[in-house]
Amino acid sequence: MPASARPAVPIAGFVITLLGAILFSTKAIIVKLAFGATHTDALTLLTLRMVFSLPFYAGVAVLVSSQKNNVRMTPAQWGLVALLGALGYYVSSLLDFIGLQYVSAGLERLLLFLYPSFVVFINALVFKQRITGVQKWALLLTYLGIGIAYAGEITVDPGRPGLYLGSLLVFLCAITYSMYIAGSGKLIPLVGANKFTAYAMLAATAGIFVHFALVGQGEVLVAGRALWGYGLGLAIFSTVLPSFLISQGLKKIGSNNVAIISGIGPISTIAQAHFFLHEPIFAAQIGGTVLVVLGVLLLSWKRPAVAAEAG
């Protein structure tokens, strides 16, 4: 077959990445359903998510550490991995889960999708990487889209309690997650993607468990068995499976194609929120989403991707 006739993106890689992006986008839906059905708090739900995720990441950590090509990390690297993991999947996830108590699933995913723009700012301020002309246009599109979608959200539901607080928390989540992405981009080439991810997730899990041990309601965790299904769903379908699917997608089709396909995330969340949570779909939301996705795709183009979705 001539080169020009071959598919640009292998079908298997496309399907794997698409499924991973859609599964990642179910997180907000499951969290909102759990809040509505059980009236639980964000910390308890997040703890359950990590309880069920822990065996998978612990297994990966043991596996990669026993391989012959295992990279032995320095004490400084261990510290950075732990710090970034706690920042990216403990602090960020807690902010995100609390924020979801106040904002719609669709708005949460749009605000969270700002993290690539924050990575650009961090790289410019900390690592002295110049912001290119294309990136400036991408940033303009992204923030214009958020502004349009947010204005529409206020118009559709002006009396929603805690809308501004929830928006601020998800916005802060996007910032802390971008710190994780920027830092991991420097460490992953040194220690390996699987090892970094496994130990970063274990560090985040430790932070969540300590937090819950100090202030959590243990009796709710034990007695509230209705919660367990939601925790298991979050762990398997919104955390473990998509993380491995996206990793395989990166291997099969490359970071640029993964970034493009992952743009389905906000659209998938909005569609699922409409069907499962009965959230309205309105013109400003659609227009803002299109601009945000276009902006993120421009930011991601020809940049190494170390993660495709925010957790």
C-alpha cells in the first residue's frame, strides 16, 4: 500500500484514546450522581476513589521497580515525585470534588480544561520558555470561550447558590493540576512515565488517607455502603482504566493526536450531563466550548503531552 493511502492515525490507537478521553469525562457525572444520591461529602467520596484505585497503582509501582531497566531515583527526585503527586491528585482532586458541589458538570469540565494554558504560563515564568504567537492566539480563544460559557451559565441559572465559590475552587484545581503537569514534564524523561505516575498516585493517596484519618467521618465510610459503588465506579472507569488507555494511546498515535482526540472531553461531559443529570444545553455553552477546545488544541499542537486529561 502506498504511504499516501495509509491511515494517518491507526484505528486501534484512535479508538483507545477516544474511549480513554470519554471515560475521563465521566468523573464529574459520577461525582454529581453520588452527591445527589447519598449526600456525602467530597473528602469521603475522594477517599473511596483512592481506596479502590490503590491496588492498581501499587501493583504498577512494584512491577516497574522490579524491572531490569528500573531507574533509581535520587532523594530529591523522590521528594519531587511525592510533592507533585500530592499537588496534582490530592489537592487538585479535593478542590475539584468540592467545586462540583456548586457548579454544573459541564462548567466544571470547561474550567478544568484551562490547565494547558496555565502550563504555558508556568513554563514561561519558571522555565523561561517564550510564549509564541500561536500560543497567544490560543490563549485568547480559550479565555474568550470560558467567558462566553460562563456568562451563559449565569444567565441560565442566576440563582445557583455557591456558583462563584465552586467556580473559584475548580479554577484553583486547574492551576494546581497545571503545576503537576509542568513539573512532571521535567521528571518523566528522567525516571520514566509509568514509575512517575505510579508513585505520584501513591503519594496522593497517602495524603488523602491522612487527611481523612484526621477529619473524615469513618462511620460514614463503613456504614454508607451505597457510596461504595460510586467510589468503585470513579476508581475503575474514571481513574485507572482511562489512565492506562491514554498511556497506550500515546504510544500508538503520539501526543499530538492524543491532544486532538482528547478535545472530546468537555463535549462528552456536557452531553452526559444533559442525559444523566438533566443539565440544560444552551447556545453560549456550545459556542464557548468550541472556542475553548480550539484554543487548547492550538496550545497542545507540537508540544509533548505528559497527560491528556485532568483527574
